[in-house]
Amino acid sequence: MLKPSILSSLHSALSRSSSHLARRSYSSESCPERKVAILGAAGGIGQPLSLLMKLNPLVSSLSLYDIAGTPGVAADVSHINTRSEVAGYQGEEELGKALEGSDVIIIPAGVPRKPGMTRDDLFNINAGIVKTLCTAIAKYCPNALVNMISNPVNSTVPIAAEVFKKAGTYDEKKLFGVTTLDVVRAKTFYAGKAKVPVADVNVPVVGGHAGVTILPLFSQATPKANLGDDEIKALTKRTQDGGTEVVEAKAGKGSATLSMAYAGALFADACLKGLNGVPDVVECSFVQSSVTELPFFASKVRLGKNGAEEVLGLGPLSDYEKQGLESLLPELKASIEKGIKFANQ
């Protein structure tokens, strides 16, 4: 059984992005009713993500959807003594019911990466799944915030945007590619190298969400640490290759499911805080953007009652980061265009 201290630390991890005062005011007032739907809830990311969202006190209704296996996951997490009511839905005929009335939709649906598989190999399967799910979102809950986890995010976010545009429901402020795992990794690796407490660390990560398109801005990391150029390069490479590190360590038996679920829960929590009017909620996310010449780009985003209230600029970059930015743009551009082309076939 989880000790109360473990539960409270889980809760505080999920609540970190808002100030202590904001948290206190929300615990003393009644929280607004908020429905969160997880599409792909029976999968490797979906199950731990369902658990973490069940632990989040900002969620009043948790809707779990997958093509199969969801009733079991829903029954399991529904026994946890936290605020949200849980319902499980399976099969395409129940997708509409799962979505109706949702405030935040999290999409981890799709197949995971296998050893030797590039994110590109996943493309056709996951792109088709995302297209189907987004068509339903446009129909049943067009005003929800959509948190895209399904890889390759650099292409699935543009696919979602095209589907919503065709349906006449696209709102650039409400579509997010979840790049939080890159931030989580960058913070963890930086804290280890700089020998500082990880809870105090902040590292913005910009660009995209695959390989070299992931650009951690260690020059802006806090607290400051005097790391050498070689150490920064090694940290950057490890952040970019974090997914591969896990795939190899799991020896073909899976990919980054637990850390991704944690990151997905963190970002969804930030979205809920924004919707509830908590001030100064800022997270990195892959969104429609004019920060570079590309139509989508990950950078810091201020979250609020309408979703992305403000997309923030990159700030000062080191020479190494400027170089990284230049070299990631062509690859990110190709991935975005690939998504747009797929959606319009």
C-alpha cells in the first residue's frame, strides 16, 4: 500500500507548477468540475497516466477510452479513494460518449517504438489513429484542450490541426504537443551533472519532440552551474536520445511509458490549473507558433482559461544552441509537412 507520504509527494509533484498560495486557495475553495478524457487508456502509457490523473484533485470526472481493455482499467482505478468519478469506454461506437463534455483530452493512443524502429516507422499507424480520434473530437467536444502524446508529435500535432480546420473547429490555443518528457529528462540529467537538488531545477526545452529537433537550453537552466562545453554537449545528446536509452534498456519489451505518463500528467495538471485561473502557469509545449519561420514549434507557453494565452520567445541562446536551432529546423519542417500532407490525403 502507498504510504500517505508517497501519495502526498505524488500530489505535490503534480501540483508543482503553481505557487503555494494558489494551491492553498484551491484546496480551501471548491474546485470547478473538470472532465478529463484519456484516449488510449489501456496501453503502456495510458494505464499509469490513468492512475496519475485519478490522483489529481482537480479532476472531477475521468473518462477512459481505448479500442479494448478499458473496462478493466476503469474498474481498477475507480477503487482509488480520490475525488474523480471514473468511466470506461471501449470500441469506436463508444468514443462519442467518452468525449462528450471533456475539458482536457489526453491522447497517448498508438503503438510504441520497438528496437531499431525510428519514430518515422511509427508514422503511418499512429497518424491514422490520430486522424480518427481528432475527427471525433471535432464532432463531440470541439472546445476541449487537446494534449497530443502520440508519436511522432512533430507530425501528429499538424495532423490534428488539419483535421480540426476541415471541421471548422480549429483553435490554435487549444492544441498542444506534449514535450514535457524532454523537459523532465533535461531537468533530471542536469541536476545529476550539476549536483543540485532536482526539485529546484528548471530547463526550457524548445524545437520539436524527436532526436535532434529536441533542443534543451542549458544556458538558461536554473540554478546556474559552471558546466563545460563537453558536459553541455553530452547532456544535450542524452536528452535527445532519452527515448532510445529506455527502448534499449527494456531490451525490446517496451518504450518510455512510465516517465511519459508522469510527464503527461504534469502537463495536463498545468492545463487544468490554467483553465481554473491559477496565474503564471508556464510550460514548454509544441504549439502553433511564430517564434521561428515554422508553423509549429515548442517553446514556453503561458497557460490560462483559453488554453495557450501566450507563446513565449526563445530568450538568449548560446552559440552552441544557435547552431542546434539552425540544424533542427529542416528536419522539423519536413516532419510538419509530412503530417499536413497525410491529413490532406
